[in-house]
Amino acid sequence: MKVPRPVIKRMPVYYRCLERLKNEGVKYVSSQKLARRLHLKDSQIRKDLSHFGKFGKRGVGYEVESLLNDITKILGLHKQWKVIVVGAGNIGKAIARFRALEKNNFKVVAVFDTDKRKIGTELLPGLKILDIANLRDFVSRERADLAILAVPASSAQAVANDLQKAGIRGILCFAPVTLSCAIPVEYVDITAFLKTLAYSVLTEKYNM
Ligand code: NAI
């Protein structure tokens, strides 16, 4: 049975909370305590986790490290994902330099661009901006898994087509477009988040 998308979207939130509990030295946590930390219902957490198996013991709760390991496997974070960034502009450069990615097992292995002035320059030690013409060779040679798309909207679909042909398995798209792709795509759009936030602020009812 397919796991509902909202459940999948909450799994990294559980992961982050459990990681913090582990760092605090907490060994066991109940669904109630997790729920309080995350402002969710405990029944929601138990239901979400039940999609992936049986976790925790009645009266004891979840063993933090063990549940963290299980969620690590569910999300595929026990292996390192090789990530390429396409578009070495403001967004692409900032992401390529974002150290939290590697800590979470997403390693940026290359950054591509079309701009001859940028190609060959080094973003980080060992991470040069490469010519997009070498995309296909690079992806098949290095077995890159995922791509972060940070090119202008006008070239996003064409680049996405090339990424699929090259063998990339999933795309995180920053360009403000909806891509037509046969592989999974996730979108990041700060303006869309702000729009929904603006709506929430406008329609919020205060219970004071
Ligand atoms: P930028 O103009 O600074 O960088 C774009 C880079 O893509 C340039 O280096 C350019 O040479 C390169 N490029 C253009 N065509 C290419 C191609 N076919 N192949 C490879 N590289 C190519 O733009 P910026 O500010 O970094 O934004 C990048 C994208 O992210 C844009 O689509 C922008 O609208 C979007 N964006 C999204 C945000 C979000 O919240 N998701 C926030 C800000 C920007």
C-alpha cells in the first residue's frame, strides 16, 4: 500500500526530533512526549509509524536510537546520496556550500553551468563548476543519484529532460515551474510558502 505523502513529509520531522533527543542523551521517548515536542497528536505519530512496521513498546515508548535507525533506513539515509547542482548562481552556489547536506548523507559531487566565465572556478576545495556539456558523462561515470535544479525557469524543463536522460533518479527544483518528468520531483518555492503564510495570517482567528 502506498504511504500517503503527508506521512512521508512528517518522517524527516520525526528524524530531526529523534536526533536531537539522542544528542540530549534521552534513551526512551513516548509518543505523547514526541507529540508535545512536535505539536502533533500522539495518535498521529503512532498511525504514521504504523505504515512502516511495528515500533515501540506499550508503557515504555520508543527506544530513541533504535527508532532513529529505523527512520534512517526508511528514508534511505543509511547510504550516501550523490547530488549534483545545476545552475551555479545565487541559489546553486549557496546550496553547494551548505554543509548540513553532507552531514545528512547528501554529498554534492559536482556543480554545472553554461556560463564560460564560471566554468572551471572552484566553489569549495575539490568542487569545481563544470561545463553542462559534460553532464551525461559525469552522471554515468560517478553514478550521481539526485539533482538540484537552480537554473532560470526558461531552461528548467530542458535541463530536467537532460538530467533524466543522463540517469538522474530524482530532482529538487528551485525554478518556479512545474516540470513534466518521469522521475520524482520535489519543489522548493519560498514565495509559495510566503503566500500560504500570508493567507494564514489573514484568516487566523485568535482564541485569546
Ligand atoms: P542566477 O541567475 O543567479 O543563477 C542561474 C544560473 O543558472 C546562472 O549561473 C546561469 O548561468 C545558469 N544557467 C542558465 N541556464 C543554464 C543551463 N541550461 N544549464 C546550466 N546552467 C544554466 O539565479 P538564482 O537567483 O540562483 O535562481 C535560480 C533559480 O531559482 C531561478 O529559477 C529562480 O527563479 C529560482 N529561485 C527560487 C527560489 C525558491 O524559493 N525556490 C528563490 C530564489 C530563486
